[in-house]
Amino acid sequence: MITPAWARLMAAYSTEMNLRVYAAASTLTDAQRQQDRGAFFGSIHGTLSHLMWGDATWMSRFAGWPAPACGIKDSPSLHPDWAAMHTARRDLDARIEAWAAALDPAWLEGRLGWFSGALGREVTRPRWVLLVHFFNHQTHHRGQVHALLTGLGVATGDTDLPFILPEPRFG
């Protein structure tokens, strides 16, 4: 099972990688960010908007935060304005890091039930498994965006967790 220290590490990694991805994507024009490039959620912008939707959806389940007003199908258009989405991403990352900093080991041992719109039914899973999924989902979609950025000749810098965070963040 994972620990609160692991959750804090992953939250810090997510924040740093989001800073790098958004900085790289900000060098593109809005048209370049919005162009459908064949990713699962179409464009760079759409994929990052979906990722915001996913993070907000899971945090609504984990911590009772407000859930997005739309479903997964509309998630790529949830944040139509780049500057506003960029600001909202920084705010969301800060809130996720604060939540992870206060995470109680007992919370990880519990189970969480919710109605899954994607599956169309009630689901219950161990919380620690869902938290692993939460961070894995982020990494998956940031990886897609990273590939799209790389294809456009834009670099995000190193992405390897052990080399981008200062060692005190590891524990």
C-alpha cells in the first residue's frame, strides 16, 4: 500500500510537471494548442482541460470539493480560455499539494464508493488504489501532451521524477 509521503511526492511531481508543460505550451499560439492532433482528447488544450476535469472530479470524491458541471465527453472544452485554465491549474495544484500534506494514513486504508458516469453504475474501490489511479491518470495525459509538444519542437525539460525534485521532497 502507498503512504502519505508517496502522495506528497506525487503531488509535488505533478505540480512541477504541470508548470513545465504549461510553460512549454504557452510558447505556442492558441491555434496550435487548439489544433486536433489525434490525441484521445484531440488537442493539447483539450487534453489539459480534460486533465483539469479529471483532477477536479477525483478531488470531489476524495475531499468533497465541487465537481465539474460537465461529464467526461465535454471535459476538453471545460476550460476554453488558456490564461484562465493556466491560472486554475496552478490553484488546483496548490490545493492538491495541501490536501496531500494533510493526508491521514487511515484515509488510505478505507474504501470509496461513487457513481461512475463512465461505467454507468455504483463502484467501490480501496482509496489507495484510487489515489494511485489519480496520479497515474495525470502522468498518462501529461505524457500525451509532452509527445504533442515534442512533435512541435517544444521542450519541457527533464521529466524524470528523481531528477526534477529536490531530495528533501522525497520524504
